[in-house]
Amino acid sequence: MWKTGLFDYLHRNPSKKDECADCGVRESTIRYKSMSRRLLAALSCVGLLASLTACSAPWKHNAQGPSGLSETKKSAKLASSMDALFDQYLAKKKLSSYEREVISRSKQNGKVSAEDYETAHAKEVSCMAGKGWKMLEKKLPSGIYANNGTDPVPHGDAEVDKMMKASKDCSVDSADIEILYETQQTNPDLLSDTYEAAVTCLQRSKVVDKSYTAKKLKDALEGGGELRKKLPFDASTDAAQNCLVGNGMGIDI
């Protein structure tokens, strides 16, 4: 079952939040992928309450548009370098003092350290647990975490609202750090197109060959029918999950 990367997309592309009103409803059931403030933005935007029904992928609104790797000579970038990307985040007005400290250190070192990522992630997980939401997750080869939902699973508007508030409160010191680390680990080319970034990662990991394109992945995830039959690779492997989760999408197998 496909699980949208809407949360990550909106966090990476905050200007797209308003466009989410145009999202169509999918039959797939969404499971909470990350407990950052991107959850609050996404759920509030599409009105995902008791049903937790997923919005169709918002990348269709992206001005760049998903494209196959062989279909474009020059791909759009999030930034010219990680250093420039760090500067973008440091320029944000709403950045906690802790995140600013970590990102400033990351800029000096040229990367987000695994230790800083683990510390930020642990703070968020501990905070959520303290509010009654145990995160069910798995650590992937790149060091990032794939979230497989919460215990308990929220039911009804009141519980979803409660989880959303907890997510917002607990992500203050971690969301930006986690996004930067995930980008660093799975999208070193800093490609702004989510599907292209995921496919590049899949190719680099030899999960797919060079003939597989971003458009093919997009069509597989957005189309109906059984996903297993449409993907030419086993999406449940750590290598595949690493590239999908790291670029804001995931698949429940």
C-alpha cells in the first residue's frame, strides 16, 4: 500500500501548502510516517481526520514536474550545495535555538553528523512517548528511520488532533535537522524533484537499472491496482526503503 510523502514534500516546499487544497482523495490508507511539524501542515491542509485517507501526491503541482532521468539534461536542485542548503535553513525566521546550533555546526563540518541526527531524533521520539504516542520505526542502512505508525493508532477527530498537537510540539528541535540528514544521506545530488531523487538513489543502490525513470515510479505510486505488480523491484527491502523513505515516500508492504 502506498503511503504518501506529502509530509516531507510540504516541509521541503513550504510554498506548496496552499496548493494542497486541490489534492484528490485516494483509496490508500495513510500511516503516519514522521512525527515532525510537516504532519500538522499536511493533515490540516487536506482535512485528514478520522479516516486518515491519503491525499494524492502533490508533486503534480511542482513547477519542475517529475521526469525521467534520461528525459532532462539539467535537473532542478534544492540548492547548489549542502553548504548553500544549510544557509537556506539558517535564514529561516522560525528556527529553534537548538536547530540553529546544530545546523550552524553542520555547516562548519560540511554535513549533519550521525550523532546530531540521532540526538535530535531521540528528543522527538522521547517527547512523543511522553505524550502517549510510541513511534514504531526501523533504522535503515543510511542511518535514517522509517516510521511505521504509532501505538496507539489514533481514531476519531479528537485523537488525531491530539496526535497532531503532540507532533507539532515535539518537532520544534528536530524536524529541520532530520530533513537535512535524510537529504544528505539519500539525495546527495540535492535534486528537487522527489521522484527523480528517489530513482537516482535506487539506481545508485542497484535496486533498479538506468532504464527506470522517475515517471515510471510516479505512475506506479499514483496509479490504481496492486503495487507489487507495477514495481520492478521489491519495495520491502532495506535498500529500496532507504531511497523511498529518505525522499519522503514510503510503501506499506
